[in-house]
Amino acid sequence: MNHIVYMSRAVRPLSDQDLQELLDQCRRDNALHNVTGVLFYSHGNIAQLIEGESSIIDPLYERISRDGRHSNVTQLVNKPIPSRSFPDWSMAFHPLESEGFTALGGFLLPNQVPPTPESLTIADALLVDLVRQAVFGADTPTTPSPSLA
């Protein structure tokens, strides 16, 4: 088991429909390949943690890094993990428009993002919290895991 964390910039802003299509594609592909993780999107900024078998997520990251929808793809972490931190695939996006956001089933508002999993190392938990703050802003409530308290 391995996880990769990266940040990138969308080459163009994503509409509600773009986000729904992305969610549908990711759910389908990730279920097929047993990939889990979390993806944050806000105002063109993308941050994602993907986890699964190295033989699956290493080539997946390479495809993501070459995907024309991304620019400035920067890998922050690529390392083995003892177990999954995000066993259920979820995507958290800052709302583009309040009224349109409710139509996007499966998306989370910033205050609905689950707490940082206790299974992450302290360094990775801090990184996830920093990514969350970078995407959603410093005022977003975060719930540190007990290992960080």
C-alpha cells in the first residue's frame, strides 16, 4: 500500500457540471482499481491524496501529471503506508455557487470535510491539514487527530 499527495492548478475554472463529471469518472475508475483518497478543489486549485497499490497509483499519478486539465503538478509525498487513511473515496470542493452546490451529490462543503484520519503519521496529517487550509482557507474548521493534540 502506498499514497501520493500532489497539488496542481486547473488550466481553466471547473463548472458545476465539470465537477459532477469528474466525480462520476473518479468514482467509476477508483472503484475499478481499488483506489481511495480525498480530492480538494477550490477556485482552480487542486490537491489530492490517492492511496492504493503502488502498481496502480504510480501510473495513475503519471497520467494525472500529463493530463491537460492540470498545470503545475507538484508531487508532495509518495511513500508506503501500513493501511488506508481514506477507505471511502470522497471529494471535497469549495462551492462555486451556493445554490448550485447542493445539486452536486457526493460533494462536501468545507465544514463537512471529515477530520484528518488518525492512521496518518504526524507529518502526513499536518500536510493534509495544510492542504485543506490552502484550498479552503485558514478559517475552515479542522479537527486534528488525537495523535496531534
